[in-house]
Amino acid sequence: YILLLFLTMGFLLLSWLYLLAFSILCSLFFEIGQLTVMSAIYFFLKMFKAGALLFAVLTPFGYLTLKSKGMMAPLLALGFVILLNVVMSGAPGGIWDPWLLVSWLATTGRLPGGGPAFVGILLILAVCFLGIGASMVRFYREDLG
């Protein structure tokens, strides 16, 4: 899971650097009034928060990788979750989809419909602990036990 954390945060850092470089390049040709050091730091912190939340909801896929001993099951599950997010993005039941909540909490800081953020964070943490716990139980039973 440490590797998963580093990969998640690393890709988000690279995308932030790419966006910053692209913004600076565009500012050479067009006037961009909002391109300041403070705005760059603000978006870095937003992406860092999104990365931490994203890591938390990716832990069940780590368990699937351990359980299936291959990449097919996690990739199929990830594809299912992505399609589910597309369908649920406008639905009222989207408030209970932890993978969809990451984008809502990272951009607006609250749940769809104006609900409190702590409910979404608790749901995301439950998914995180479920993924890590299941992986630890599987590792103990099959590799150590």
C-alpha cells in the first residue's frame, strides 16, 4: 500500500507540474490574471487532498490484486467502478458512492446536495479500512498461517 500511495501522489504531483508548466507557457502568449504563486499553492493543496482521498478508495483494488494474483480482476472491477461513477454522477444515490465522493469532496468540500463533508469522509475511511483489513487478513491466512 505504500507503493500505491507513492504512485497516487506521484501521478498527482506530475499532473500538477504539467498544469503549472502549461499555464506558464500559456501566460507567455495570453494574459492570465489568476496565475500567481498563491493560486499554484492553492491548487497543489487541492490536488494533495484529492490524492489522499483517492488513495483511500483504491485500497480495495489492492486486496483484489492480492486475492486474484493477477491484474484482470482489479482492472475489471476498476472499469465497473468507473462506469458506475458515470451513471451515478447525476443520480441522487451518488452520495453513497465513495469513489464519486472523492471528486465532490476535493472540489467543493461538501457532499452533493450540500450535506456535511464528514459523512463522506467517514464513508471513504470505511472503504479504506475495509480494503486494508481484508488484505491483512488474506495475507495472514494464506502467507503466514
